[in-house]
Amino acid sequence: MKRLISISATAISALLLSGCALLYPNWGTEEKPSDSETPSATPTTSASAEPSPSASVTPTEPKIEAEINIIDSMVDANNGLIFAIAEVTNVDESTGTCTLTYQGQGVTKSVSAKAESNVTTTQCFPLELVLTGIPKGKGSIFVSYDSATASGTSSKIAVTIP
């Protein structure tokens, strides 16, 4: 009796697991269905002898307006730099570039850094702008972001260079 139950349990398990292969055809591989680069095995033929029209060029979609939040910023005169930490709150990607820009006293100076995905936002790498060439006095800073899909600029923050 135990032998019959064991054989039945094995047969049922095999049947259930074989059903998984029907739901997931790449069973036992790391490849996902979308990763496959093999062309379709079914040849396609045209019913018409006329040449096919040339492919139309689809217009480039407009970029998303990036919403930039400056989390922290400071003029660090002791170390000779302006730094900022910023994020893009409505985009989650790792392909963009963040730029910190200082404007004031007739001078504009910028520094750029990469950005990376941070769960649901895009985090800018720390931005450090050297004070060399920036005169003392009042000015403003802002962070801009640009990628293939999004671009935008934060609001300006007033700073004073001591």
C-alpha cells in the first residue's frame, strides 16, 4: 500500500511540474522570453508582388519634465567648494546627468555628475563645484538634469560666497 502511495505521489508531482513547463517555456534556463534573439522559425511571405512602402520615421517623443529636488546644499568656504545633493523625483533611471550651476557677479560656473536609479527616483551623485574663479558676494545655484527621456531644472537657491 505504501509503495502504491509513493508511486502515485511521484506520478502526480511529475504531472504538476510538467505543467510549469507549459506556463514557462524556458524552464531550467536563466533566459527570459524577451531575451531571446532568435528569429521566428515561421517564414513570412508577401501575398502581393508590389514592393512594400518604405518605413515611416516616427517622431521622437518629447522629454518628460524632470522634477528636481535639492535635498541639501552648502557653500563650504573652508574646503573651497559649493556642494549639492539632489534627486529627480518623477523619473527612475540610471542614464542621466545632473549639473550644478552657480550664477552671480557676472560669472557662471558648472559641474556635472552621473545619476543613478534609487528605487523610485533618480539620485544625482554628489555635486561639488570648486570656488576657484567665483568672486565673493551673492549669487544663486540650481541643479539641472538631462537624459534621453527627461530634462529639467530646479528652482534657484540664493547663496553667498564669503
